[in-house]
Amino acid sequence: MELNNENMKKIRHLIVFTALIILCFWKYEMVIQAVKFVISVLFPFILGGAIAFVFNVPMHFIENRLIQEKWKEKYKAVRKLARPVSLILTIIFVIGIVGGVLFGVLPQLTGTIAKLGASIQAFIPKVQEWADNWFHNNKEVMAYFNQLEFNWQKVIEVAVDWVSNGAGNIVESGVTAAMSIVSGFTTFFIAFVFACYILLQKEKLSVQAKKVLFAFVEKGKAEAVIEVCSLTYRTFSNFLTGQCVEAVILGTMFVIAMSIFKMPYAWLIGILIAFTALIPIFGAFIGCAIGAFLIFMINPIQAFWFIVLFLVLQQIEGNLIYPHVVGNSVGLPSIWVLAAVSIGGSLMGIVGMLIFIPIVSVLYALFREVVYLKLKKNNIKMKDIQQSGK
């Protein structure tokens, strides 16, 4: 290799890169601490970007669908106010949904918790009676069930004793909790303001980012980066829309079905399942477990039929609704949707389930494009592939 200026520059870059890698492995604890510090500093802006991304979906619909293009062309005021009005309507829409859920679910949930003690006290004698009918010949099992008791007064006494003994710790914990709450509100306020700024100036910020990219990266690579970013945005946006639509459909199905069969807590469980269904594929099972427990405290037979109803509706949702609504929205086949959820859940838990479907969809689209380009370059047609194994 000729040692000209260009090659010497590449060698220097390679040496510096190798030294940095070695340093990262040698002082990995320091590197981890530095990364955590940087993330903590940038977290309000990262959160703001996430809020802006979520808000942009309904805001884009309001600005481009509800506010007609002919109004923007005809009236200058409409053109100027379209963006801020769309943002305000989006904020009102989100607050309305959250407030409706809180005011609709919390009163029922509070009443359910208040009645839970009485329900458990009334339920234990039934369990002992059933055990007597089923296991009356087994003395060991009957001895265990006869020992079951639930004393609500003892629960209160234990709670009071814990509070009195840990008063000092409670004060300290209260101060810490108050500081955490203030810090959390501050972080959220900064993130929300930053999100609003992004949404109001998104075209300008996009142009500025492209200028920086083209200034420091070759034109072909810069265009490829922009294409990948555009594909990623469309995929995540479509996934978010599809996931919300799927959750609303599933929650509505449960409310209607439970109301028809006169099961208790129809609205509470329907809303709960709709929210937990935002976790892909497996989320609704969390809502099912909570709903079955609540119904079990009132009527165990109805709890059994609720589980049967859940399995039926889950089969309909899992095989018909989810793969078509969410799978098609991200351009990902059903089998890869399931694979993405499984891998994401095992690596990153619930967050992994939420983000791995659009990530896998982007990788799937990019890999498919590369495959088609390779096939075209090698002059291989689909007919040749289909006939190759015959």
C-alpha cells in the first residue's frame, strides 16, 4: 500500500478508533457512568422528542385532513394558524382521553378496592364449603382450608404499627418523594415545551438537520440516511396508529360482550384491557388476569366464563385483527410480528415489545430492498426461483 497522505490519514483514524475501543473496554465502568450522566442530562430532550413523535400523529391528521387545503390557500390567517390550532386541538384531545379514563376508571377501581376486603371475607367461607364437598375424605387438605381466615382489623393494625414504627423513615422518604415529584414535573415541563417547539418548527428543524448532514457526509450516503430515517418515521407512525386502533377495537369488543352476558365491571375491564393491549400480543393477558380476579371475588362461575370469553375474543383478535391492522400498518408479515414481540420482550421487556415491531419492520424493508437489488443485478427472476426446487 502506498503511504500517501490519504492512506496515512486513514491509518491515523484507524489507530485512534482502535485506541478508543481498547480504552472503552479497559475503563468500561467509567464509560458506563459517563453514558448514564449524558443520558440523564439529555433525558428531558429525549422525552420531548418522544412526546413530539406521538403527538405528531393526531396533529398531522388534524392539520392535513380536518383543515382543508383550499382554506389554507384562500385565507392567509388559516394558513398561519393551522399549525398552532392543530397542536392545541391535539393537546386537548390527549388530555380528554387521559381525563376520561381517569374519571371513568378510578371511581370504579376505588369502589372495588373498598369492597375487596368484604368480598374476601365473604369468599373464604365459600372456599371452605367447596373444599368440604370436594376433599371431605382428605383430612390434611381440609385442615389447611379450615385455617384460612381474613381479618381486616388485623390488616389495619399491622399497617398502623408499621407507620408508627417507621415514622422517622416516612418523613425522610416523604422529603425524598417530594423532591422526586418536583424533579419529575420539571423534567416533564421541559420535555413538553421542547416537544411543542419541535412540532411548531418541524419543517425548519428538518431543513437544518439536512444541511448539517449534507455538510459533513457525502451526498450519496446522506441521501441514504435520509431515506432510512423517512422509512423509520413512517413505520413507527403507522405502528403507533395501528396499535391504538387495535386496542380500541379489542376494548370495545370486551365492553359489548361483557354487557351482553351481564358480567360485572364491563367498562372498567374493557378500558383496562384496551390499555394493556397497547403491549403487543401479550398485553391483553395482563388485563384478563386482573379482570378475572375482580369478577372472581363476586362470582367465581362468571370469572370462569369471562376467561372463556377472553380466549375466544383473543383468538379473533390475535388471528384476524392484530396481524392485519398492526402487521399491515408496518408492512411486516404476521410471523415476523410474533418474532419481533418475542425477541423484544426477552431483551428489553415491555419497552422492547413496543419498539421491536417497527425496528424489525424497518430492517425487513431494507433487507428486502437489498435482496431485490441483488436479484436484479444477477438477472434472476421470480419465475426462476419458483422453478428451482422442482
